Amino acid sequence: MRSLDADAAKLARIAVNNNHYRSAVCGIWKDKEASDLILGHTNAFYVRECTSPRKGASETDAYIVAEICVDDPLVRSEIDTHRELLQFALRSNGLSFDELKVVPARRGMKERHPFQTS
């Protein structure tokens, strides 16, 4: 990754994060139809630094957020129900973050389906 330019490294990091998310979902929802449903309604998975102002002693430290954008409220509720298992699976796969957020997809984001299988 060090030999790649900035854009290529960013794309590679995104692909690795997406693979970690896919394997975590498939590990939690072992039934293929269930995991396909979750992945089919996932519009994006981000691991990024949160720049929102926060209070407390750690306000100067980097605060990393893993964010899942989902277009279906029922699927969002299912992911939220299994949030702790998903956090554990993602961290076990090597991702490092402070908080996992499940957010609704809005506007043009609803048209993206990067995890959809056939």
C-alpha cells in the first residue's frame, strides 16, 4: 500500500474495508438469503475520522467512526439489533474504530448498491 499513490491507496483501503464488512455480515447472518438481504440494502460502508465537535478530555484525539448506510428501515433495525456482534466481527477482522453508526441512506445514496449480489 505504501508504494501506491494517494488515490490508489484510498481505493484499496475502501475495498479492504468493504470486504471486512461483507465477511462480518456473512458471519453473523449465516443464512445466505439473510446475508444477501442485509448486503443488498447496504448502500455504503465508511470508516472515517469524525470531525464533529465533541466534549471531554479526548476532543483532540482522532475519533474514528464506522458508518453503515442502509436504505430499508427494517434492515437498519436488524443491523442495529446485532450491532455489538457486528462491531466485534469487524474488529476481529482488523478494523479499528471508536463507534459504529447505522444511518439511513438519503437522496442519491439510495441508488448505490455496492454489496448487492446478482
